Amino acid sequence: MTDPAVANAPAPSRPRFAVLDIARGVAIIAMIAYHLCWDLSFFRFIAPDVGYDREWVMIARSILAVFLFLVGIGLVLGHGRGIRWPSFWRRTLFVVSGALAITLGTWLVFPDSFVYFGVLHAIALFSLLALPLIFVPIWLAALVAAGVIALPFFFSDALFNQKLFSWIGFWQVPPPTNDLVPLFPWFGAVLLGVIAARLLLASPLAQRLAAIQPTGRLPRLLATLGRWSLLVYLLHQPILLAIIAPAAGLLHPEIAMRRTDFLASCQSTCTEAGTTPALCTTYCQCGLEGVEAGDLWHAIYSGMVSADEQAKLDARNRQCSALIYPELNAPQ
């Protein structure tokens, strides 16, 4: 006869893989670095538009894919021998609380683009949806993963442009938000982690990886960050903003950056018109001096130019043109 206490005991967890903690630590450092650059870009300390430039978008998606892949691995390691419900719900409650805190915080700071279904929202939902797929045949999990990843490439609808449905992922134009991690295709990254972990545990490599323990200072630090990755994720952005936002208020980096933007735009337009880069540099620097001397920044950025401002711009344009083409000053 089975002891009821044994029958109701939670499923045993697998030994903790230190290499997984280290991988999480590396991923969280990459995430912090990306968000640091995003903040610096938002407050105009650096020129790239981190939220939209193609290279930066690819970096962000790569980091996200690694994070979600590791979530899938962690689910198998934690619940592959049977779902440990108390542990699962404690972790889910923590993640959901963090997600709600991020929604509230971003709504207060960025009301037009607040985060309503970001990384933590996705981790909470995806973890729940992935639990059954820990136990089905691997080929079925792989089939579901392939479908989740591929379907957005073949189907989209304007209905999913709305915030109410955008978390599903079949939009044509994504709604404005600072972070959106939709079910399709990103749930597929979690399922790939589930599949990888199940294949790993069925191979001899699992014992070797489980035996690896961090011995140096850096590996131990990374492992610690990995074990507390969710807490670090919650805290790092408020800390960064608490430093960068006041610094921006004191240093006004947007003033220096608008000069950089003006020169870059002028140089591009000038060279496209057929003028040599060297002459364009001289011309654009002359134009910048005229804009600052005439206090014409508002006219440049707003596009609303008064007659007096237009006269100043035209006069400066003639002066700068004559500077690189002296023949324009020659008597007729």
C-alpha cells in the first residue's frame, strides 16, 4: 500500500545546471547593455536610434530569443519529472507581479508607448502554455514550434494591429509600445528550448554539463546573476533611468546631438546633389553656424518658417554656397 504522504509529495527536481545559470547571467548582461544604449539613445546621448535602427533591432531580437530559449530549458529541468506546482505558481506570481509593475511604470513615464505585453508578460504566459509540451513526444513539440514560428510569415490581418489583439502577433503594423513580445512567433523560442533540453537530458552530455561548476570569480558572478535574473531584469532599468534622466536634465545632450543630426542630414543631401564630400563639410559647417547665430533651430525642426526666418536662411545659403564656389561672388 502506498503511503499517502509519498503519493502527494511534489515531483523531484533535477540537479541545478550551473552552466544554465551562467548562460542566463550572460543574457541578462547583454539585456542590460542593450537597455543602457536604448536609454542613451532616447535621451540623445548617442546618435543611433536604438529602438528602430535595423542593426539594433536584430541585436534586441537575438537577446530576446536567447532569453526565451533558456526559459524553455529551465522548464524542462524544473518540471520534466513532473510539474512541481507550488514552485511553478510562486515563480509565475513573481513574474506576473513584475510584469504589472513594468506596465504601470511605463504607463506613467511613456503613456503613449507603455509596455502592455513585454518580456515578463510573455514569460508568464509562455511558461504556462509550454508545460504540456514537456511531456508530449518530441516530434509533436517540434511540429508545434515550427508552426508557431512560421505562421506569422504567411498570415497577417489588420485586426491584430489593435492593442487588444496585438499580443497574438499577426499584425500588419505593430501598435506603438516600447516592448512587445507576441505569442507568434516568440512562443516558438521557448518550445525550442524545451526540445533542446529534452534531447540533452537523453544524451550522455547531460552528466558532463551537470558536473561543471563555476570556479573563477567571473563564472561565479555570472551564475549568481543567472540565478537572480528575474530580479535583476526588474531592477536594472529603473536604476539606469534614475542615473541617465537626471544627467540628461543637467547636460542637455539633445543640444549637441541636434548639431550632429543637422550636419549628417546636410552632408547626405549635399553629396547626393553631386558636391564633393570635402566641400559639403565646409558648406554644412557654415550652415550650422548660421542656424545657431540666427537662432533658427525651431524653424529647422518644426518646418514653420516665418518670412524673416526664411530670409535669414536664404541669405546664409548664399553665403555658404559662395564659400565653396567663389565664382558665385565674381562680378557679373
